[in-house]
Amino acid sequence: MTGIFPLLKKELMEQLRTYKLLIVGVIFLFFGITTPLTLKYLPEIIELAGGSGFEIAIPPPTGVQSLLEYAGTVGQIGVLLAVLMAMGSIANERKNGTAVITLSKPVSRAAFVNAKIIGTTLTFLASLFAASLFCYGYTVWLIGDADLFAFVGQNILIALFLVFCLAVTLLFSSVFRSSLAAGGISLGLLIGQAGLSAIPRIGDFFPGKLLSWGNSMLMGESNSYWVALIITVISILTCLYFSQRFLSHRDI
């Protein structure tokens, strides 16, 4: 992969210059902080909204409940963010001509694609780490303890699923010159696989099952979906491979 390090440096600077790191970080942090706060003070919020004399019995939240709520939100919002952040990564550079300039230098197309996925992945990993840290800290402080190791495992699975979403979007960004087309098709496919993941037995083979596996870990259940994990890794590598092939066999 000739030229991977200069391209990666360029991509990381681009993440900062276009505020992608800031945007993803702020959104993830928002849910990481507000989820345990909302669960803790939900009875007071409802009471204030309902006025005097309004009462509703809500069982006290648990640490596991807080972390599950956070993981569910990040898993859903993360898909949308992954598509939005990656759909123009290659398509926009092909459209405005910067891809031609970059690839005219002594760099390989593999390095070009891999720098994109690594740079964007680092943005999501940093944001997810910070948000998870705040969520766990606030959960333990305000609500109650939860299994830290299970939460770490859950976040690793969420991160892998989001990398899959990035890889799929990057693939279609290399196919189309329109970022909207790349984003629309990617989002449609990701929503479709989410629906298939909910089907018994069949869903055990889809990447979306990683999110269910993370929830099971947090709840202390023994469910595991190793086949889904292997298929997810293979899918990521396949998307990256074909992204490079499309760029090699098409006019930039």
C-alpha cells in the first residue's frame, strides 16, 4: 500500500478541518451523558410536565437498563452518522477532481481507500470511547453498578458494526460520483439487513446481530453470534477490496 501514511495524515486532517470528528463526538457524547441523566430524573421530569397532583409509578432504573438504552441509541444513530460521514468520502473527490490529483502521485488505490476507512474509523472509535466513558461513569454515579467488562465487550461489537456500516458506504461512494446515490443505497441496504437480523435463525448470519450479542453480554445471557461476527469481518474486507477494484477499473 504505497503512500498509506501521507494519505492517512491527510485524511485525519480532513476529519478535523471539516468538523467530522467534532460532529460525531458531540452527538455521541450527548447521548452518553443524557441517557443516564434522563433515566435517573425521568419521574421528576414527568411530574413537572404533568403539573401538581399528577403521579405515575415508575420503577427505579438499573445500571444495565441505562447502558442498554445508550447502546440502542448509539447503534441506531451511529448507522446514520456512518452513512453521512462516508458517503462523500470518495464520490466527492471524484466529482471535484481531487481524487485525480491524489492518485496521480506515487500512491496506490489500496492506500487511498484504506486511508479513508482508517481515518473515519478512528473518528468513530474516539467518539464512541469518550461517550461510553461518560455514560458508564454517570450510570454508576447516579443509578447503580453494571458489569464493566460486559460493557466493554458490547462497545467492541458496536464499533465493529459501525465499521461495517462505514465500509458499505465507502464501497458505494467508490461506485457512484453522487454522494446522495451512495448514501441512499447504503442506508437502504443497512436498514434492510437490520430487518433481516430480526428474523429468527436467518438473522443470526447478519452483522446487525452483533448489537443483540452486545445486549446479551450486558444482561448476563449466554447468547453468542460468532458466525455473524465472522461474516461482518469478511464483509468489511470484501467492501474494501471491491472499492479498490472499482477505482482501478473506472475513470477517476
